[in-house]
Amino acid sequence: MSECKLNHSQEDVRSKFESQEAFLPEDMKPLFEQFLTKEHTQDLLNEVFHLLKKYDLASEEEKNQRNNRLFLVLKNV
């Protein structure tokens, strides 16, 4: 994933999650619901947004890498 200079809001992350929700593992969805009820640093919001960005188009290997990172982030906030 390339670095992006834009800062993404909590609403941006929510919108991106909703657009990719059907492609995410079922056990990740409740973690996202929890994540989206809290405030987070800009860096964390940006990271989660980019992990979700074009998730549906990623290869299985890329999805596995993104899932590992997302689970790590979502379980520790």
C-alpha cells in the first residue's frame, strides 16, 4: 500500500468499512463496530482506512496480510 498524504476522518473510515463489509471476515465485523464507537489518533484512522481501501480487489495473500494487521489493530484499541 502506498503512503497517502490525506487525513481520513472517522466518518471516512466508517464509510470505507461499510463499502467493504461484505468482503471482510465475519468475526472482524463486531470489532469494527466497537472501533467506530471510540475516538482514535489520526495515524490509526489513516492506517485502518488504507487497510480497507480496495480490500475487495486484493489478492488472497494481500487480504490475509491486511486481516492480520486489522485484527491486531482492532483487538488492541
